[in-house]
Amino acid sequence: MTHSLFDLAGKTALVTGSTRGIGKAIAMAYAEAGANVVISSRKVDACDAVADEINARGGGRATPIAANIAEDADIDRLVSEAEKQVGAVDILVCNAAVNPYMGPFLDTPDDAFDKTIAVNIRSNMRLCRAVVPGMQARRDGAIVIISSIAAFKGSKNLGIYAVTKAADAQIVRNLATAYGRDNIRVNGIAPAVVKTKFASALYEDPEREKAIARSYSLKRLGEPDDIAGAALYFGSRAGAWTTGQTLIIDGGWSIEESL
């Protein structure tokens, strides 16, 4: 039985990039807490499969709505379809992101620069713009933006991705300041390396994985469920007095001694 502080019964949650990895773990945690969850990514079959998996488990219902958040029209359609099929969005989780280029920031190809900005920053702003008016009218809402530990450290090879994730942390602060008076809470989560397909290039070499794990206090990489709990806190009544924060979840990497 879900503790009342984490009970999401009757709530509608829209989670982008929720067909695998961190997004899927968040969607499943929300549904288990009773929320009706909109599952979204670019591929229809992937959305359908995850929605079926969640619905077979019981709890809140899952509704698949495929969308490419690189396209403004798709973002608008995603939100309008979610409202039509499930109801007004109470919780928005901006999880979908891209990292088409790894390398020094100044060497970023123009097309990779534009794509990363469009998906990792602009789409989040547009998604928030679409749901905030309804949250204002109800004087209640929660927005969670998935940032990255890369937002808080210099990087030789995460270049433009790190820049966009730092921008996401600032979007959190800006929106929390602007809409707190409407009881809209806006928070972020900044994971270190989590074992997902998205981050696989960082750990697919077993020796590299071991080296990364040794740099974390907990001596292991993250799992998607390690992030889902924080998203549940931010989206529920448990987090009702928390806003404008980006929570670093890194297995203790940022507190480790450098000598």
C-alpha cells in the first residue's frame, strides 16, 4: 500500500522518453503510486509495449501517445492528446534528451548543436509552456526536469550536452521562481552514470565501468530505479514544499576525495 504522502491516485503524469531507462522507471513508479501515466517517445510500438506492461501490473493506467519532441507541432499534439485522452496534466516529467556528439565543445558540428539545443532545452520550455496554464488554473502542479551531473562539472567530451543540462537546471530555478505563487513546484534531477542504453557508451567497456564505479562512494553505477524514487518525491505531496532544486544523485561521486 502506498503511503499517503506518495499517493498519486487521480493524478495525470506525462513522462517524455518513457519507453526505456530512467523515463520508463519513473512512469512505472508513478503508475504503481496510482497515477494515470502518458507514455511517450518517438516510436508507436515502443509506447504501446510499455503501456501494455504497466497496465498488466495494475495500479494507475498507462496511455501511449507517440511524439517527436524535436518538433513543435508534435509537442502541442502530445499535450492536447494527453488532456483529451487522460485529463489535465498534473505532473510533467521532461526526461527525453539527445547527445548526438561527444567531443570538445568548440568542435561541435552545427547540426548537432542545433539538435541538442532543440531537444534538451527548447522542447522542455515548450512542454512547460503547454501545461503551466492548466496548473495555474488548478493552483497545483509539479514539473520535474531530468538534468545531469554534467551540468555541474567541466567536461572535455560531453561538450554541448553538458551545456544544455546546465541550462535545464536554470530552467528549473526560473520556473520555480515565476510560478511558485501558483503552487507549481519545479525541480530537477541530475544523475551521474546510470545503466541505460542512452549512457551505454560511457560504461560498455567492462574496465571503464569498473573504473567509474570505483570513483563512486557506493562503488556501483546507478540503475533507473535509483532515479525514479526522487521523481516520485518531487511529483507527490511528499515534495509539496520543495521547489527550485536540482537533486544530484551520483552514488557519492561528487563527495569523493580527489587525492
